[in-house]
Amino acid sequence: MSARARGRRPGKSTTKEEIIRATAEIVQTDGVNRATARAIAARAGVDPALIYRHFGSKNALFDEVFQTVIASMPGYDRPIANGRQLVAFALDLWENPARRMIGMSVIRSATSNDRAATTVREVVTRLVLKRITGSVREDHRDLRTSMIAAQIVGIVLVRHGIKLPGLAKAKREEIIRVAAPIIEHYLHGDLGLG
């Protein structure tokens, strides 16, 4: 058995990108729970210690992977000002098969794994909900953003996970037309809570 070379690789260093790519591949094919530091390191061809050197923790690595996946979407950094834009953003994020596979794996893991749930919560809050906070009415802001997240995750899960025919077969524009007013209500409407 040959020993793995230690230290920097010769040439341009792309170790961080290789770790991110390897993590995304494992999450996509095997799920978050199987994306161990050893599995990621083996897929990337690096020492497992480099994961912690580059990212500090596995959760920070997952955060970087999810951010990279979302950032790969055209127009992801545009501000979201209304329900229509938010529903369109969510649908577009999930229409790409690679992003959808990673997203579904993450959602499945988050329902049964506290660490995955924490990572998903942090990523959704930082990458999506913070982009709409300027558009959310002040009263009951946390409840409003949580209801928006529940609506969006529900749409995505039923459309791409459970695949109920009505939503799975619906056209993008139909879903936007139906869901946008609901999101708009959560953004700006009277919740009737005083």
C-alpha cells in the first residue's frame, strides 16, 4: 500500500473546490448522512484533515456547498421584493436536476437528523429569508418568514418529492399565479393576530 503524499499539491491549489465538488456529489447521490469527512476526503483525493483546515467544520462545509449550489443559479443575487419573485426564485432553484437532487437529499436528512436540520435552517435563513426581510412587514416578522419558508418547502416537497400529480404536472407560471398571493399575504397582509 502506498502512502498518500502530504502537504501542498504541486501546481495551482484547487483543494477547496475539489472538496466542495466531492461533497455535492456525495450529498446528491448518497444523502447528507453519508457525506462523512472520510468519504468526502476520499472522493476529493485529499487528507480528511484538509476539510477542517479549509472549512473549520463539516457544517461550515455543507453551508459552503449549499451556497455554491444556490449561487450557481442565474440571478440568485437579485433582491426579492414580492411573492411572485419569491415563488419564481424557489421554482427556478429546484428546476435544475442537480440542485433538485441535492435539495431533496438535504430536506430528507433534515427531517431525521438534528445537525442537518440546523444546517438547512441556517442556510435557508441566510441565503433566502434574509433577502426578503426588507420586504416583510414588521409585525410578527419571524412568524411571517417561517410561514413563507413552510409554504415554499411544501410546494417543492410535494412537486418534486411526493410528486402529487396536480402540482407535479402544473406549469411554472400556474404555480406562481396560485402561490404568489399567499406568499404576498405572509409578506404584507394582516395576520389577524393583533
